Amino acid sequence: MKLQFIWIGKAKSAAIAGLVDDYLGRVKKFVRVEVSEIRDRNDSGKRLMEREAEEILARLDADTFVVALDEKGRELTSHQFADFFQKHQINATQKIAFIIGGHLGLAQSIRQRADLLLSLSQMTLTHELARIFLVEQVYRAFAILHNLPYQK
């Protein structure tokens, strides 16, 4: 299985970038990982979301299982998230992509392409914090599946 993380822009904070890289390194012990950072643009409004969506969709393979992070998405516990990965391992899913939109959110075309809309929290998170939260929870899910002490 391969995990693809797609998000808009580079982390502006070295501390955040370091945490994301740390957890991505941990995840790489279990699965292959690819990160695609879409260039942050200065456009505004609907056109910006459409341009971001075009670039995101261009990076997805037809058979990729797509998880879009969305505030109205489904919330999972850490154990349910681990079960999600276990199911995909059993079903031999080749690639799962996680998408975090830009500051305006996700275009409708991304929501329609998504196989799962996932909410990390009912609280609002910055996109940079969402990256940390997501990759940490991915690592935690694999720690649960491999019965590592981290999840306890």
C-alpha cells in the first residue's frame, strides 16, 4: 500500500515542518509515502479553489482511494482509523490519498471525487496543524495495528 498526502503550500513554520517530517518518517516504516505540495497561489475566491482542485485531481490515479479532509466529514476514533487501514490492507488497496485543501477549503469537484470525507475535529484547525494531526493519527493507526506501545 502507498499513502499519498496532497496539501496546499509548504509549511511556513520550521517547527511544524519538522513535526510533519518526523511523523512521515515513522509512517514510512509501515508503508510507502508520497507528499505532493500544491503551490500556494495569490488568487482569490472560487477561481482559486478551482485551480487548486485541477492540480489536486491531476495528481490522483483513477484507482486511488481518496480521503478528503472536510469539516463536515465523518469523525473516527484512532481505533476506527486503524480498522480503516486494516480493511484497505486486506482488500489490497494500492493507494490511499489524503487531501487537505487550501485556506478556502475544497472545491466541490474534490468532494465528489472523494471516497471518504474525513473530519479531524469539530474544532477549526489551521491547515498546518491539520497536517500534523493527520500524519500523527496515521502513525498511531499503524502503531495500533502493530501493537506498538505508542498508542497506549
